[in-house]
Amino acid sequence: MEIQVIQIGNSKGIILSRAILERYNIQNKVVLELRKNHINITPLKQPREGWDKSLTDMNAKGEDILLLK
């Protein structure tokens, strides 16, 4: 995929389409890894992301018991 690098003040940047943002679940922040000959952009996951669903599933299965007394 080829995209345009644009001027943003004294810097340059790229614009990611809505389709790319939704496909890769990119919200407000990303992790940028600089490699020898490429740049890797990864969505930043929020701490405890998905915990609410996991806890609901555990409760439905009766697996949310207190282990320490």
C-alpha cells in the first residue's frame, strides 16, 4: 500500500484511513518500533483490556471463587 507523506508544521506525517484504524483497532496511541529498514506500528492495548468480558464469563461458569481466606 502506498500513502502520501504530508507536511504537518515543521514535521511530516501520514494519515491512516478509517478502514485501517478500524481493522487494526487503533484508538488514541500506537507503539512505534524503528527497525533497520522499516517501521512497525502496533495499536497500544489498554491495561486490563478484555478483563470485563473474562470476569463475566468466569462468573457465568462459577469460576470466580475466592482462593484465599
